[in-house]
Amino acid sequence: MLDIQTPLFEAQDIRLGPIDHDKDPEVESKWTHDYEFMRLMELKPVRPLAPAMVKKGYESLEKEIEADKNLFYFTIRAREDDRLLGKAVLEWIDWTNGNGFLRLGIGSGPDRGRGLGAQALGLLLRFAFAELNLFRVTIVVPEYCQAAIALVRKFGFVEEVRRRKAILRDGSAWDLLAFGLLRSEWEDAFALSGTTAQSKGG
Amino acid sequence: MTVEDLFRGKLVCLAGIEPEEISKSFAQWNRDSEFMRLLDTDPPRLYSSKAIKNWLEKELEKTPDMYWFAIRTLEDDRLLGDVTLSVINWGSREAFVGIAIGAREFWGKGYGTDAMQLLLRYGFIELNLQRISLNVFEFNQRALRSYEKAGFRLEGRQRQMIQRDGCRWDIIYMGILREEWMENYGNRNSDQ
């Protein structure tokens, strides 16, 4: 069972944390120079960002959070040394209807494929459903992001929308998929056991 | 292919937005709660025409990627509503369309469909888009039929996105590709 004592921001190897304005821009700037990461993370034309631009981005992000109150932004950090691993975002929250959109990514190639994203997604879902009390969440992902699609399916997300040829990249046209998960589906699968998809043996 | 008049359809024309005029109209249209609930998932607010005008002028300035038109009748130049095409991704050439027919007596008579067909033509032959998308609420069957008539295809539904009157409703996604539009509508304008 989940209860007040169950940490919201900690999983086995990672924790969700705040932005570190001094250290993080350097790290995230490197990610933006990695086309593999950028095409997984961004739908719009990508461009590399210098650390100063990343820093500016953090500042406008925090202003937006303050003004609109419908965005939660977490950094994903290693539990062992608090190193920046990625980001996890809950955005466009529609409070009246109880829905929001998720986005997360692990920045550096060697850190991907180790189950860290799954741990972050587990935390983010609990935050969305058990803390914000949302009714449902959506993840939008291009069809070429096979690892992300496998991950969200493991968490019970259902493919709901397929915008045909909505991503033109690498000289090809790709569909853009939207996956949805209802609170009731999440509760049935995970909440009662208080576990993530991984430890459920999926 | 030459088009005689990009902004002129069978029943309506697309015209420039006149902030003073359209904000007055919206302040009236918004008092019709059904209109508001078909238009947006946000709870309706009854903004003054002054507030609407301020918002609209800011919006026109800050969103250059939004192509915004007034819809007027050909017959007597009456303002019926508005339609916007927001390019969300120039790299992939995708835009979302939103349309509102505020004057109730023009619902269900083909005015919206005519405006939508003009907008599609504008999107595909002037902006050279690859696809145009929209979403529509499950309880707005009239709009759904109009979009199908204009050539949109069903692409999925986000389950239970909206809660109103104690019920949950889906949001339906539709899209039309450049090649689909060209095949069905593009030829009408070609010289034969």
C-alpha cells in the first residue's frame, strides 16, 4: 500500500529533484548536441544549445511554472551521487477535467536501456494519480521511439491516437502516437502493490 | 493549377480580423453556453468585449504562426465566426485548425463546412502543409459530420478527457494529409 511515508521522489536508483542552475546547464547542453537524444525527446526541428541558452531556458521555465501553475518539472538524478540523468515533466495540466501530459527522457546514451526511465515513469505516475489526483494522463511519442513505446505499454498505456505522417524526419514520414492511461487502470495494475512495472516482473 | 479567389467559397468568405467588431460579437456568442462548451474544455467565462479585444490583440501579435480569419457570409457580409490555422511544427509542416460559428442560426447549414474547405485549400496550396489536424469533442456530432464532409479522417480518440454534467467524454482526433486533399479536392481547381 502507498501511504504518506512512501517517498514520492525516490526509486531504487534514481530520485526526482529540482534544477541545479549552476551545474545542470553544462550537462543538458551536451545532450542537446546529441541527435539521437534530441530526436527521441523533441518533436520540433532540433538545434544544439550552448549552456547559457539552457540556463535561460530554465529561468523562463520557472517563470512559466509560477505564472500558469499547470506544469511540474523534475530533474532525474542518480541516488548515489546526485548526478543529472534526465528530466521528467508533467505539463498542460487541465485541472477541471483532471488530465495532463507526460514527457521524460534520460539524457546520456550509456544511461539509457538500464531501466532508469521506468523508475522515473513509475514515480511520475504516482505523482500524477496519487498526489495531483488526475483522472488520466497522455504521452505523445513518434512511432520510431520503440523503447519508449515498449515502456509505456508495460505500464498499461493504451494507444489512442495515431496522427499519420505527422513527423517528417530523416527523409521519412512517421506517425505520431498518443498513449493514454486512466487512473483506474493504473490503480488496478500498480497502486495497490505500491510497485513499479519493473518490480511487478513485466 | 490557378485559383481564382483563395478566400471565397460558395457561402462564405475568409476575411481579416477586425478586433473591435469580432470581440463584440464573441462577447455575445459566449453567452450561449452550448457554443462555449462545444468550443473549449475550459469552463466558460463571460469576458467583456473589452477584455476579449485586449486578449485578441496580444494573441495576434505574439503568435505569428497562427493564421486567423473572420468568416463572413457572401450574401450580406455578416460576421458568423472565426477559423484559425496554427502551424505547430514547420519542420513537419503540420497545423491544427479550430473553427467557431457563433451565430446559432447558421449551425448545420453548411457554412462551417464551406469555411473549413477554404481553410484546407489555404493550408495546402498557400502554406504548403503536409497535414492538417483537429480535435473535436465526442458530444459535438454536428462538427464531426462537417469535418468528415470536408475530408478529415478519424485518427483516434483520447478516452474520457472531458468531464461535464457528471459524465466523461472522449476527445476525437482527425487529420487530413496533403495527398488525400489533393486527390479529392485539388483537382477541382485544375484547368481542364
